[in-house]
Amino acid sequence: MPMAKKSEFRPNDFVVYPAHGVGQIVSIEKQEVAGFELELFVISFAKDKMMLRVPTNKATDVGMRSLSPPDVVTKAMTTLKGKARVKRAMWSRRAQEYEAKINSGDLIAIAEVVRDLHRNDEQREQSYSERQLYEAALDRLTRELAAVNDMDEDGALKAVDEILSSRPSAAA
């Protein structure tokens, strides 16, 4: 059965690896590790200047997936239009939840983080850690949006910014 799973991804495919975002499969190579021959996806994350090797039989187990289909992208963009939902829990708890959503690789969950942490000019200033989480989520969202729509990241960022700035401002 694992053989059927691995054929889902091919060289030059863009994929989403939950902890790192959008990358491109450069090749599939065989490597000997601890006496076992493993077949590995070699994934390049150009923006981070990083290469990742993932065993082909473990790719789906670790959450690696293809780019989101258009309906999921549309739902994520609709999520951005919604009103920010900020829980009144302690910041450390909220930060953990935001971090988990970002690293889940789920585009809609990432869009929720962007929506909830976005600040308009007239709203209070973000703390350093809020800004870091916001920028990480925004980066993941725009990279996948750019890859799905075959556009550059600046164009994707502009599209997200337009949605965020057009929504009604929430009282912070």
C-alpha cells in the first residue's frame, strides 16, 4: 500500500510541508541510512534557502500535501474577510494555538491566524511576538496563494492586503 501513496508526488510538483510551508520537489533519490535503502523526496524551499529530504513512504504521515485546491483557497480568502476572533485567554496560550495553526499546514487555519492578528493603522500596536506570528502566517498564506494561482508573492500579498484592509475594523 505505501507504494500507491508515494506516486502522488512527482519531481517539480509544489507541495506544502506543514512546518515549512510551500516547497518544490527537486528530485526523488535513493540513500542508504543505517543499512537500509530509503527513497527520499528532495524538497527545495528557495525563499528559506533550505533543502529537506522526506522518506517517500512517510510523506503523507508527516502531513506533506499537494497545494490546496481552488475551493479551499477561496474559503481561506473568505475567512480573511471575517471579523477577527480574539479569545480572552492569556497571550501565551493564544500564541501556542496560533503557532499550532501555522504549523498545521492547513490553509484555512493559517488564514484565521492572519485575520485574527491583522491590525489596521488606527488599532493598537502589535507586540513583537504578535508581529512575528502574524508575519509567519502571512508568509505561509501568500506563498501558497502565489503557487496555486501561478503568480508572484508580491501579487499574492497585495491580494491579501486588499481583503484585510477592506473589512470592517474590529474594536481591539
